[in-house]
Amino acid sequence: MSAIAVSPEAAPDVTADYVTRVQIDRSCRQTVLGYYASAVAWLLIGSLAALITSVKMHHPEFLGNYEWITFGRIRPVHLNTVVYGWSSMVGIGTTLWLEARLCKVRLPHRALLPATVIIWNAGVVWGVYEVLAGHSTGVEWLEFPPQVLGIFGFVLLVLFWVSLKMFNQRHVHHTYVSQWYLFGSVVWFPILYSAAILLPTTGMVGGAAWATTNWWYAHNVLGLYVTPMGLATIYYLIPKVTGKPIYSYHLSLLGFWANALFYSWIGTHHLVGGPLPAWIITLGIVGSIMMFVPVTTVAINHHMTMIGKFHMLKTSPTLRFVVFGAVSYTAVSYQGSLEALRSVSHVAHFTHYTIAHAHLGMYSFYTMTMFGAMYYIVPRLTRNEWSSVPLIKIHFWTTSLGVLAYFCALSWAGWYEGEMMNNPLIPFIKIVDYTKPYLVARSLSGSFMTIGHIAFAILVFRILRSSDVSMIGPTLFTSKRGMMRWRRKEA
């Protein structure tokens, strides 16, 4: 196997390397922990908005007297706090740390980067306020006012500059596959976001063409923004925790370039049956089917790297979350490719089946992967360990079982909902009545997941608060650590 395929930490841990890693972690500490703490706060806010939204689906009168949390406002708040609050901020924090570690350089611009945490938070707060006040654009994934582009755009430019600077100053000759994905995400998202905002506001697109732009943006946020950050994290952490190199560097490059080539086409498969030229929709379908290539290469790489190390899932919180995310990536990608087929879309389109599919991607894959990343990275930044094994177990089992129950309930309900909607003899009210029990199951599953988020927030609060103490040994599922067992740091 080529030496370039060796994981970044596969070499023996010598003193010089250890000192370098500690120095890198210290340079990242303020910025990355700032992004992480903010991300967890937005996760809790997004979870609350999600629960309110979900309950309103089967009990529309719930909190119906408050105009600012009607369904048309609270649902976009949930979506945008999850995308731009939790997902973006945890992804940026992870990206900065991974790039510094992979390049073996300290994080530059340590006076400017902490300010970007405040700036990004200000953008999300502004956007949420505008949506709650009734000033939403009404365009899914882009409900925030266009003015927020300036705030997010500045931070994204800083992130691009910092990433480029670290790459140019790197102290290693190899380019790891994680770096490919991270740099791709950093480059692609500013282009996507700027185009999606500017094209309609300048009058260059409108009507049906605007729907095409919207789905192009929405799908590429998943495939060219959060997916590269998630896959980069998986490619780094599986070899790191298991101590094995990536199975094939060449397969990983094939997966990266195939993803870059095919994913940008696929958003239009959501417009099957819409008022668009047939070739545009067909292009989206073809791109979706071609995604079997990068997804299969990634699945092979992850599985072959884990062979002989699956027993570590019993002990490592990081590995358990990350492998759950890796398996979910394969599942959601295959499902998405099949869902693009006209015969499937004819049934699944405009149903809860699509909602289930979206959560399998954004939550089961990306969010669970980022949970695993934080379990690995935060102790290295704080020089502390996680305080409670029971809380970690609660976090994993409530989120994993919760999202699986969520996915199964809405997938089942959505498919039969679609079949009934295609039958003109079935009154629509009967379809609504059929889905109600599954929507209640959705709320219960979401509540279960929120319990896990609260447990995780408690863990994060404790480890960030305890700056003057550290814990003995890593926190594993087999540890007998209860609430807190500390030892004072040595002077």
C-alpha cells in the first residue's frame, strides 16, 4: 500500500510530535471551542423549534395564539438554526482543527478568528429575528434576508483565507484525503450561497427557473458543504482511533472527484413533473444514479479500514458515533439515488418520505459524525476529559434510536401517503387522518433525540467549565466513571 495512504497519526508518538500537537491545540482552543459552544446552543434552540413544529403537525392549535411561533415561522427557524447555527458552526470548528492538525501548523490569525464566532452568531440571530417577525423570504433553506449574506460571506472569506494559508505553510508533503474534502467545502459553499442569493435578487432568474436555482442550492448545501466536512471527519477519525491506515488512498480520491462531478447536478430530480424542460430533470436523475460511484468507494474504504477493529465500538464513544454516521451516509446516499427515479418520485414526492430521507442525511450522517468529532476534539483542546459515562450512553442511545424511529415512522407513512394521494377516489382528509399517528410518533422520536441533546449540552458545559482540573484517563464506555472524579492539574 502506498505510504501516502497512512493516516496522519500512524507514525510512532515521539516527543516532538506530541509537543507540536499540543501547540496546535492551544492555538485552536479559543476559536474552535467558541464555535463548538455556539453550535451546541443553536442545537438546543433548533431542537425546541423542531418539537414545536412537529406538535403543530398533529395538533395545529398548539401555541396557536402566538403569531411569532405559527408553523410558517417556527419551521423555518428550526431549519435555519440547524443548518446555519448547529451544522455550520460545528463544521467550521471541526474544519479549522482538522486543517491545523493535518498541515501541522498553528492556527493563524488568532485575533481575528474568535471574532468570526461572534459575527456568525450575529448573522444567525439577525436571521432568526427576521423570520419570527414575519420577514422571511419564503424560499426554503434561504429564509434569512439577503443582507445576512454580507455577514456570512465575510466569515466564509476569512475561513477560505485561513485554510489556504495553512495549506501553503504545511509541514507535511502529503495531501490527505480529509484535506481534499475540507478544502472543497471551504471553496464550494461561498460560491453556492452567493449564487443562490444574488441570482434571484438581481432578476437573473425567476419563476420556474428560480425553483431550479433553489433546489440546486438546497441539494448542494448537503452534497458540497456539509457532506465534505462530514466525510473528512470520518476519514480522519476512523484511522486515528483504530490505529489503521485508510484502506485505499486512490479509492478515496475517486470518491472525492466523483462526488464533485456528479453531486452538483442532482437537485433538479425533486422537480419531476414540474414545468421545466425534460432534459434538466433527466440530468438530475442521471447525476443521482451516478452517485453510486463515490458512495460505494467511500463505503468500501470505511468498511475495509474498520475490519478487525469493530470490537472498539464497545469502548470508544468517538468511534461509535462516527461509524454510525458513516453507515448512515451510505444508506441515505443509496436511498437518495433510488428516490430520484421517476417511478419512485411519483409516489414519494411531496410526502413525509422526503422528510425522513432528509433527516437520515443531516442528522444520522452529519450530526452523529460531528458528535463523534466533538467527543474526540474537545478533550484535546480543554486538556480535560468527559465527566460522565452514563450521560454519554444516554446521548448515544436516545439520538441513535430516536432518529431511527423517526426515519422508519415517516418513511412508512410517507410511502403510503403518496400512494393514497395518487388515488383520486380517496378523500384528502382520510390521508391526513392516516398520517396523524405517525406524526405523533415523529414528535415522540424528536423528544427522545432532544433528551440526548440536553445530555450532550450538560457534558459540554461541564468540560468547558472545568478549566482548572483534569480527569484520569480517557472516558470510554467501559469506564467506571460516574459523575465526576477529578484530580488537580500538576503545576
